[in-house]
Amino acid sequence: MDRPEEIAGQTAADRFRIRREALVGDLVRLLGPRCRVEPSADAADGARLTTEFLAGRGAAEPNEWAIVSRHWGADEADALTSVLHRLSRNLGPRAVWLLTTDREPHAVPVPVEFALDNPLGFAGLSDDELRLLDRDVPAGLWLRRHSNHFGPAVRSTWQLEVWGEPWLSATTRALRGVG
């Protein structure tokens, strides 16, 4: 008879495999069949890179200058995407990890321009969150939607946080309309 730890491990592996297959299909729908990108097949990659992503964000937090943060209302999606398109142009070609927020997170190697060309579409892959971790330097981008409840009314906002160079400089220029 299987021990509870073995059953839990197999269940997690099955969830990872099933979600990975669905994620491949979602990526094909977002990027088209000719732009094939695939999530890492190793569950440990997603967990390790998510830990690195959160640690990088946490390390920047004590220094006010080390994080660029901005909010947009849900009705300002066009302004938000314009800033992210400028950010992509300012950064130039960069390799990033797209990280999901699943219970067993996935890591997908993509060019930054893929994710920032359709940031809200990519955020939709992961509970309205877009997490990008630079593959070469300790830097990242975190875009997430917040729903705030005020009595019966619900107001959504998008929050962008960026840390690490060259991301900080590229974002600052993008927010100023440069790029």
C-alpha cells in the first residue's frame, strides 16, 4: 500500500503534467502555431525560479529606488499596455522566464517581446498575473490585477512592479512616454 507522501507526490506530479499540457495549448492560442514555446518539463524548475523571482522582489523592497511601481484602473488597460509595449522596445531582445502561479508552478522560456506584446493575455494564463524573470540578470516584472471590494461594488486595478537593471531604466523611460 502507498504511503501518504507517495500519494501526495504522485498527485502533484499528475497536476503538474495535466496543467503543463493545458499550458502548451494556451500558449499556442496566444502566440500562434508557428511560435512554439514549451514549459519546462521539470517541476523543480518552476518552483526554483518562482522562489528566485520572489526573493529578487523581496531583496529590492527595502530600497525605495529599487522598484518601480505603478497602478492603473481596470478602465485604463490601453494606457497600461502602451507602457508595457514601450518597455519592451526599451529593453530590446531579452530572454525571460514566464512563471505561472499554479500550485505546482511552471516556467516557460520566452523572449520578453512575446509576453509584453500581449501582457493581459499572458496574465490571463495565471490568475491575472504576469511574472517575468530575466534569465541573465537579477531583474523581473510583476503585473497583477487586484479586486477591491467597496460594499457591493468591486473595483479592479492593475499593479506593475519592476526591479533590477536594465528593467528599472527601461520602465522609467516607458512611463515617461519614451520608447
